[in-house]
Amino acid sequence: MNKKFYIELIFLILLGIVTSLSLPPYNYVIVNFFTFSFFFIFLIFISPAKAIEFQGKFLQGHFILGKTDPNAKILVGKKEVKVSKDGFFVFGIDRDQKYDLTFTKIINGKKEVITKKVLKRKYNIQRIDGLEESKVTPPESVYKRIKEENNKIG
């Protein structure tokens, strides 16, 4: 544990002791005002959020938006994703994803690993039977023409 952790712990213990003055027999109500104010200041400024926030469903084929500390390095599985200067990152879940996703957040040399369960998605698969083979798999001449047309475009 580092020094900052112990200082924060002592601060919270002292805050708890001071808060007890608002209980009988003292009943100093004004103490609650100051102790709650200091507690919320502690939550907002001293102890920053360390979690990764996600927006989106962890479902096969879905797009997820994440938010974290801008200085963090994020790995989705073994692949690193870019984190913006505001702390946002994005990734997509494979349509055939079979396993849970593992996120690794690395900041100041410390690793935090989060695992999210990916739910299976039921796809509405439509089939067309009785189609000519030349329409399903075009002849080589069609592929050649497509390549030539793409070269003319750009």
C-alpha cells in the first residue's frame, strides 16, 4: 500500500470520529454540515474514479463505447485500443465471439483486469434456394471485370 492510501484512510477515520459529535449527548448538528461537505469533497477531488465505464450491450456483433482515465492504456483481449485525450475508446464485438472479453487497464504501471460476458445473438438467416450456380459463384471473367472497374474508379 502506498502513502496516499494511508493518508486517505486516516482522513476518513478522523471524519468518522468528528461525525460522532453530532450524536447524543453532544447533538452538534452543524458538525454534520461540515463532515458531509468534507466527505463529498473527498469523493470528488481526492479519490478519482478508477473504473472503466461502458456504453452498449455486450452482445455478439455490437459496438461498445468505453470511458476511462485518459492516461490509461487499454487492451481488449491482447489488442491495444486507442484512448482519446478525453478518455474515450471504442471497439466492436465479433459477430461470432464465443468467449468472454477481457479488458486490461494499465496506468502508472498497475494492471487492472476486467472480464465481461458476451451474450450470444440469434441472427435471422434467410436462404434462397434454386438459384443458378453462376449467380452464386460468378465466373472468373466477372471477377476480372470487377477488378478492372475498381481500378478505373480509384
